[in-house]
Amino acid sequence: MGQLIFRHDLERCFAGGRLGALTAAGQLVIIGSLPTYSKVFEPGTYGEYLIFVGAFTVVSVLAGVRYDSAIVLPRQDAIAARLSALVMLIALAVSGLIAVATFAATVLGLSPDEHWAPIERHFGYGLATATAIGAVQRCLSAWCVRARRFLLMGWAQFVLSLVTVIAQLSFATIMDQLPALIWGYVCALVFQTLCLAPVGLRATSPSWAPAAAWRGMKIVARKYRRFPTYMVGYALASSARDRLIQLVLGIGAGAAVVGRFGLAYRVVFAPNSLIYAAISPVFFGIASRGTRASVGRFAAGLVETVFVMLVGPYVAFAIEAPALTDAVLSDRWRGTGPYLQALAGPALVLSATCWLDRAFDSFRRQNVAFSLEATFTIISVALVACLSKLAEPVTIAWLFGSAALIYYWIYFLLTFIACEFPMEDFWRATRNGLVLACVVLLGALTIHAVSQPVARVALYATLIATVVGVWFRCLGGATTIRTFTRVADS
């Protein structure tokens, strides 16, 4: 029976392909809109918007203390519903505190400077609204995972991206730039939540009455206390690291540098976002029911496959990034290309491994994930802070990118060690990835010397196809693909 359940989950993995396709379409909408964004919004204003998004990311962790990640795990819907109610109760309390603090700051005139005063209401009330809506969205997403409604999650991701672009550009015609960006994002969250609402409400409706009981919420809070104990620190460490890096850059070079760095980060990590959205819920379902050996074999094969498919496009994009950004973005955004190059390496490795955090949740090793993330946060922020007055912002970005590249590989390694996955699968994926990365880099540098752009595009496409073909036929790629269908019998 266990193998039949696991095989059923594995078959559901193919639904993740449709989820990934829709998420990718949403990312293409965002990336395709960047030329228009570069003409409408100033780099400094975009940097301030990134501060809002960073604040929302951090507050979202506190508005639920990661109990929303546990909703997928219980076998009984009643327990999952109690977790959902607990998340919403915490989120509403946090949202209310933000709204009260914003109101008090506005009435008492506590703005830190004249520039902040006109936008503090938009920032505070927008953050409070986004916090409450975001909690609903996360709970509904978890219920979609329980119901294996991955296609619906894909549509929701696409709607989020599409409405973000439409709303922000539309609001920019009737209000200032930063409020337009903030409320456009909030509007997109609303539409995403509405897309998820039907299946979430149908799935949870039989259990909402007992879920409201205080005693039930106290029981599930104690039972799943490992999530707030370890995963809150893990999520905060990750969020704080990225925001502190941006803050250090902003202090030394201004908000415009934060805007360029943030735009580069958004573009180069776009595949990471869509891959996590497509694979994470499916892998979570598989990992929560499979054996260590079968889950480890599946994880290593999937990491290797994703890396092989992305290494060619990532390397080509990184080499051509300065020319591409100068051609696509407006003049005031010039200088973004080097940031793209600095972040391409870690973004590639993270895109292949980002969803492995679910292994720590499934095998109760959240303490390892927290220790990893906290350690890297301290090291990377200290490194950047020490060099912020000695190096240029682009140099700092390169240093951070190099450290992050090493860290994400170590994360991959320690996932297998901590979860007791077969190490031979890890070393095979690492060896094949390193060999192909070196081949692609040498080939791409040679192609970059070609003067004709059209010829370069054709050669890059040929190189990518050749690398995938060599991996498939000579480096065990065909066998790796077959493990996705055989893993249930391991």
C-alpha cells in the first residue's frame, strides 16, 4: 500500500510540469515588462520598493511563525484546519499591530525625515494589508498541495505576475511611483488569493468549526512547535541576509545602486522562483511519504536534471548581460549588467537545489537548515560590511556571489548527510554538473568572440542542445530520467 501511495505521488509530479510552465509564463511577463519599468520608474524608487518587499517578506515569516508550512503534513483535515486557523489568528494580530503603529506615527508626526512623511501611510497600511492577505494565500496554497491541485497553483502564480505588472503600471498614471508599486503588489496578492480560494474553501469547509476551538489550536501549536523553533530563524536569516546586503550597498552608494542590484536579483533569480513554485509542493508530498533512499535518489536526479537544463542558458546570459541590459533598459539603468554577472553563478546552483529545504521539513531536521542559514547569513553580511568602504558595489556583489555559490553547494551536500540520503547519488550529480559547467563556460567564451549577434544566438542554442545531448547519452542522463519513474520500487 505504501508503494502504491508513493507511486501515486510520483505520478502527480508530472502535474508540476504544468505548474512550472504557468509560473515560467508569469516570470516571462515580469521580465518582458522590464523595458517599460525602466522608463516609468526611477532606480531609487525601485530600490525603496524593494525595501517594502523585504519588509513584507520578513513580516510574513512572523505572521504565522511558519505554521503554514506544516499544513501539508497532517493526515487529517481537521488538524490542518486548526493550523490554518492558528496562522490566520497570528497574522491578523501582526497586521493589526502594523496598522496601529502606522496610524500612531501619522497622527503624532513621527516620520524620521521629510522624504518619508508622504509615503509612510502607503508603506505601513500597504504592509498591514499585504500581511493579512499573504497569510490567507499561504494557507490556501498549502491546502492546494494537500488536494494535489498544482495546476491551480500555477494559474495563481501566473495571475500574481500578470496583475502585478498591470496594476503597478496602471497605478503609476494616477499616483506617485512608490505608492503605485506598493498597492499594485497588494492588488496582485488579492487576485492570487482569489484564484486559490475555491479549492481551499471546498477542502477546508468541513473542518472549520472545530478549527476555531482554542484548545485545538493550542494542541497543534505544541505538536508542530519545531516549525517556529527552527524554521522561523531559518526564514528570517535568509530574508535578513538579502536585505542587509542591499542595505550595505545603499548606505555606501545610494538607493539607485539598491535598485540596480535588486533588478538584477529579480531577473537572475526568476528561474529559482518558478522552479521552487513548481517542484517544492510536489517534492514535499513525495518526501513526506517516501523512504530515505528513494527520496534521495529522486532528489539527486532532479537536481542534476535541472542543473543540466539551466547551465547553458545561465552561462550564455551572464556573458552577454552587459550588452543585453544596455540594449533593453533605459539609460538611467545602465550599469545593471555587472550585477547580473555577479549573481548568475549562485542563482544557477540555487535554482537546481532551492526546493531541498522541504527535505529538512519531511525528515525533521529543521535544526540543520536553521544552523546552515544562520551561519551563512553571519559570514556573508560580515564580509560585505567589512569591505563596503574598501570596494566598489559591483566588487561587493561579486564577493557575495562567490560566497553564495559555495554555500548553496554545501547546502546540497549537508542535505544528503543530514537526511541520510545515498551519497553516491550526490557525488554523481556533482561530478556531472561540474564537468558540464566547465564545458559550457569554455564554449560560451569562444562564442562570445563572434561579432555577429545572430550567429552568436545560433551558436549558443547549438551549444545548449549539444550539452544536453551529451549528458543524456554519455553521462547517464537517460538513466537519471528513468529514476523518476522507477523510484517508487526502490
